[in-house]
Amino acid sequence: MNWALAAPELVLAVSALGILLNGVLRTRDSTILCTVLAVAVCVITAVLVIDTPTATAFGGLFVSDAFSRYSKLLILAGTVLCVVLSLDYNSRQRISRFEFPVLMLLSAVGMMVMSSANNLMTLYMGLELQSLAVYVLAAFARDDIRSAEAGLKYFVLSALASGLLLYGISLAYGFSGSMDFSRIAQAVMDPAGVSAGLTVGIAFIIAGLAFKLSAVPFHMWTPDVYEGAPTSVTAFMSTAPKVAPFVVLLRVMFGPFGHVTAQWQPIIVLISIASMLLGSFAAIAQTNIKRLMAYSSIGHMGYALVGLAAGTQTGVRGVLVYLLTYVVMSAGSFSCIVAMRRRGLAVDKIADLSGLARNDLTLATLLAIFMFSMAGVPPLAGFFGKLLVFQAAVDAGMWTLAIIGVLTSVVSCFYYLRVIKVMFFDASVAPFDVRSRSLSVVALATGAFTLIFFVYPAPFLGAANQAARALFG
């Protein structure tokens, strides 16, 4: 049973090593083959995830339930979208190497381990496996000084975050006597008896995970790394690697520390408010499209934290739906950004998008859909994500948090609409290059989901509700 529960992770890890060997041993360039194999492996892994039963394994270190299955499917979906998205971009930027999809798969393995973590050390091992692969990806364009700088910044600051997380884990272990989630939950069952040391440990654990989420005040790395890393890597960093830390944060806060909500709730509220404010206002002055998406990501993590701050099953359901819509919107947005090139050169300034609608109306329309959805305009998918988390905050009596969320959403409309204005109303400077089929597939698939989500949201809401129920036992 132990090995059966971990079958998706084992298949993905072994397949990644097999793809790596295939790339090393083949005399001809095998990047396309490795990419196709990576997508196929993710699909097979998703099937295995769906068939995985609910149980614990490896002495309680690893858990499989509806919550972990939902999270893993979302992680795999984000990975597939970014693997396909990267194929054309990497080829044009001359960084097309077979190691790229392998690193994405290994990162996905770490994220899946995080989703099933039932012990603080399992959590840390999964987090580091995910992070190590992303460090390399951020610096993948080794001949580009900006990419090397992005990788170094992310590595150094992430090492600091790992230290904070480990210190929090050590305090939690020292004051509760265990690193197992269920035993910690028993040790803190009486909130009045919780020591100050354990409360400090919780704060450090939140800080370590908040860094991976790009939440304020642990966001410093995000704009520089997003801008410097290859756009295909930036797209990946803004999707699946955002889901896994959030999923872990949900499991940790409502699992071992579920009885001490009063201790950690104010911290989450402050981080959420700060992220929404900074993400909305700092993005206004940005002229680089990738930096704008970085601040947008900070703001979106703040909105998702509203559901966590509510501290209820309804809030968790809202967070899970929000993460789903965010992954799709973000992957779609970056597929459009990657597709926009002039004379073979990648676009990275907002002003460079001028006249896109006259040159490629379909692409401009798709990017407009993603921008409207990120702004929370109904009836697009992004609206429902925000509606659910704000509703959870209102139901929990957190009116101030919900009002700040709504107001910052209004502010964010400015820079999203500015992108649309440049595409549709500014004069064209030069024609855009023809986009590739792989980018068109990602953009059209994510655009269709974003546009018609409201028609039949029941399966996704039901899955999120079932996952939230599993988290609360």
C-alpha cells in the first residue's frame, strides 16, 4: 500500500530520469521528443493520481486524500501547459535543451510530495526538491547575464527562506514534541496551553512558505527574477510552483495548527492586506510586461490568502477555486506574451504591444480576456475566484479584509486595462511575427476555459468542496 499511494510520484520521478538518459544517449537533438514524453508522462501521472485511494503511507509521513489529489492534478495541469508553452520560446531563444522538461518534471515531483506531506520533514524535502529545479531553470539561459542574475537572486533569497522555515520547524518540534501533523494537532488541542515558542515557530513557518508565494513582505525577489528569467521559466514559476506552497500552507494551518487559529490568523490577515495593496499600486508604474505580471502575481496571492484568513471550509474551497482559475489565467497570459515577437525579438515592454489587434486580432482578444479575468470582471473565471474568497471573508465577519480586496481589485483594473488599450488603440510600430502552433494551443485552451467557466462550474466547485471537506476531516 505504501508504494501504491506514492505511485504517481514514483512514476513521474523515474520517467524524468528515463527522459534524461534518453536525452544524454541520443546523438541527435532530442528536445522535441523529450518534451512530448514529458507531456505524456504528466497525463499518465494524472490518471494514477485519480485512481489513488485515500490512506496514509510510510508511517504517516505521506497522505493521499481528496485534497492532495485535487492539488496534484492542478500542479500537473500547470506543468503540462508550461512544458508545451516553452517549446517554441526556447527554440527561438536558443536555449532549447532536453534538460528543460526534465527539470520541470522533477520540480513537479517535489510539488506533489508537498501536497501529500503529513510531516514537517516531508514538507521540507518536497519544498527543496521543487526549489532546486527552479533555481536551475531561472538561470537556464546561461549566456544571458540577466538570467544568471535571476537564478542567483532566487537561490540566495530562497536559501534564507529555507532557513526561516527550518527554524520554525525546529521550534514546532521542540515545543510540541513531534513533527507529525496529527501528533502536533493533539499537542496544541488546548489553545490556552500553547507556548509562546510554538507561536513563534508558526510565524517562521508562515514566513518560509510566504516567500515561495511571493507574498509581502517576502516578495522582494519576484519582480527581478520574473524579469530576468527566460519567459518560459517565468510562466512556470507563476503557475504550479505557486500552487504547491499554498496547498502546504492550507494543510499546515488547518491540520497541525487548526486548533490555534487565533494565533496565526492575524499574521495571514496582515500578509494578505499588504500583498493586495502592494500588488495593486506597485504595478501601476511598471513598463515591463513581466514585471507587471510579477506584481500582479503578488496581488493575486494576497486575494487567495483572504480565503485562508477566513479560517473556514468555505474559505478553503474559495482558495482552491481561485488557484485553479489563477493557474489557467497566468499560463494563458504568458502564452500570449511569449507569442508576441517582432523581427524575431521577444517583446518585454508594454508599449511594444501597440497595434497587436491590427496584426493578430485573435491573440489580442485572448490576452484581453485574460486581463479582464485577472481584474475580476464577470462573467469570466477570475471573477468567480474572487467572489468565493471575498464571500468567505464576509461570512467570517471579516468585512474590512473583503472591502480592501474589492477596492484593490478596482485599482488593479487600471494596469490591466492599460495593456488592452495599448493593444487595441495605440498605433502599430511594426508587424508581429507569426505565432507557433504550440503557443496557439495553450492560448486557445486556457482562453476557452476562462471564457466559458461560468457556463458549467459545478464539477470544479464540487471537486474543490470535496477537497476542502477532506482537509477538515
